[in-house]
Amino acid sequence: MDKKLIKAFKGMDELNPPSKLEEKIYERIEQEKASILRRKIFAMRLSLAASAMALFYASATSGPAILHSEFIKMASLAFSDTAIVLKNWTEFSYSLMESFPGLTVIVILAPLCALLWTVGLYLDLNKKPANGWKLRKV
């Protein structure tokens, strides 16, 4: 090696890093994790709002279809003419199953399930500390 290079490297204290370096590294890692957590919470809030709006739209458009369906009219017979319904319970139950508005119910239940799922994820994310995960020094 060149003698100038040897002299240049002799003055370096490579075994002793700066005293605050470890703290700065841990602090930066915690800041990054807190930033990631904030982004995840923001994304969960957006998906929560989107699924709530989808549920509102689905119930506003499909709700009247369920309320004015033959299923509701026939189900009300169970309360008004109970004796007749109990005598012919098999035919009545088949008629109820035939007139059940399944697709309309699915249209409402899908955004409801998405809303409940995102609420669960959002609550799980909010359990984490505000400043991210604390790293232990070894």
C-alpha cells in the first residue's frame, strides 16, 4: 500500500463510533415504523369510509326491493294467520324459500361484511402504540 494511504487511515478511530449513533439509529427505526403505522391507519380509514358508503348505497337501492317483495308479505302471514300457517307449515315454508330475495340480500350483506371486517382491522391497528413499536436495546 501507498504510505499516504496508510497515514490517512491511521488517524481514523474505527473502533469507536460516535456516542449517539446507536440512539439515533433506534430513533430513526421507530420513526419509520410509526410512519408505516400512520399510513396503514389512514388506508383503513379510507376503506372504512368506502365500505360504509357502499353499504349506504346498497341499502338505499336494494332496501325498498326487499320491503316490497312477496317474501315480506308472506312472512307477515305468520303473524296474522298463525293457525292457518301452522296447519300448512310445509307449503308455507316452501313458498317463503321460493320468494326469498337472495340476490338482493347478498347485495346488502357484502358491503356489511366488508364494513365489519375493516372495523376489526382498524381497531387492531389502533391498539398499537402511537409512536410505533419500541425496540429494546441489547
